[in-house]
Amino acid sequence: QVQLVESGGGLVQAGDSLRLSCTVSGGMFSSYGMGWFRQAPRKEREFVATISWSGSRTYYSDSVKGRFTISRDNAKNTVYLQMNSLKPEETAVYYCAAGSGTSYSVSGYNYWGQGTQVTVSS
């Protein structure tokens, strides 16, 4: 059974940084494409970033490009999301997901974590 556990969320001020982590157990982490998504209250879950199994390819939503960085450590079964210059409108529950490749779509992933809350105050 594949399990994903996110951590690192919290309350920060606008302009601050946070690093989220997601550790995967029960599967072959090094074979998974990994993604980060977020969901604000009353909104749909939206794509943030994705990384290939090797880490050689990364893709970002336009809204976070240049401020967020996705990375992975296959030896630690962990994927990270470094978030800089955070904005209040980025307050959401952040989810990590694992799938067979990189995808911008929720449907492209088979496994999901429970999410971690990120709150950005103005």
C-alpha cells in the first residue's frame, strides 16, 4: 500500500518562504512522477508543480514559476516544494501525488497524501 505524508505547512506572512516535504512509503518512489497540487476553500484542486522520476524534468504552473521549486531525493523517498515570496491568495491545502509520469492533471496521479495547510497572512 502506497502512502504519502506531507509536512512543512504552517502560517506565514506574505513574502515569506516555506518548504513542504512529502515522504512516500510502500512503493517504488524512484519510479514515480511526483506532483504538488493545492486546493483553496470552495475552489477546485489546481496543479502547482511536477517532477519526473529522475528529477531531470520539472514543470510549473505559470502562477508559481520563478518562485517555487520542486525537487526530489530518491534516496530518502521524498519530494520537496520550496515556496518563496508567498502570497495571501496562495493559502490552501497543499497535496502531493504520485503517478506513472509527470502530469498537470489530477487524473494523472494514482496516489495522494492527506494534505498540509499553508496559510499566508497579509
